[in-house]
Amino acid sequence: MWDFGRADSIEPEAIGEPGDRQFRIRVMARLESASLWLEKEQVAALALALRRLLEQTKPSEEPVEPEPVMGGSFPEMPDVDFRPSRLGIGHDDQATSISIFAYDQEAAENEDSTPTFSCQVSRGQARAFARRAEEIVNAGRPVCVLCGGPIDETGHKCLRRNGHSERSASLG
């Protein structure tokens, strides 16, 4: 298990072209680094969960903190590099920090297991992460409003339209 404690930086990243992208979370804490490889939907779900947690837990006095810097240097070979199969979040009693937990396949299968990776982030870091994650997710291919599938430049065969592709319907 890797417990990074308070993260110095955390940011989502998309690598590649829309339709062929890989997603990861980059975490830096002191001299340690971690890459958590996720699916696009996991990045979107984490951003949404962080936003909801921020709205539901307002500290009596929110500390003023500088805007987190994104895009700093990240090592080519991080200390931790894995694909979690389950994520979780939580917060401290004063709601001033948020914990992010990642479980590998083995840990995810056992409800009582400790997380494979954990770190704590400030409310400002969580807010910046969610904002950037939403930008990254939305920069991909448009999504069909009927079936939720991605729409390529040539349109797509929508299951809800019995596999028919109507260019005007697929892009609207």
C-alpha cells in the first residue's frame, strides 16, 4: 500500500487523440510520484463525486489557498504506476481535506481491504482537479444523446435508431 499523505499536486491527464486516448491521474507528494491509469468514465465520475462532496461539506471557515498549479514536471517513471479497479473518496471531520483512495483488483474484491493507494488533497486542489477533469473529458468526441456512444466524424450507428446513422441526428 502506498499512502502519499498530503499531495503537493494532483491532476488528470489525457494522452493521445480523441477516440484513442488514455487517461491517468498524476499525483506528486514530496519526492514521490504516482500514475493512476483510468477509463474516461472513471475520470468523469471522480470529478463529479469531488464536486458533490465539495458542495455537501462546507467548512465553517474555508481556508484561503493559492490556485493549484497544473502541468508541472512529472517523472517518466513514477514510483507508483497501476490501473485501479475501484476508486473512493472521503473527507476529514472539519471538511478541510479530501482523501482519494484507489484499489487494485485484489483489494477491490475484498470490502474490508485497505486501499492500494491513498492521498489527501485540499478543497482547492479537489476543485481544480474536477474543473480540469471536466475539460479533458469534454475535449473528446461528442456523445450521442440517444445511446451515449461516441460520434466519429462519419457519424455512428445508434442502437436506439436500430443501427441507422443519420448525420444530422447524430451530430445534433
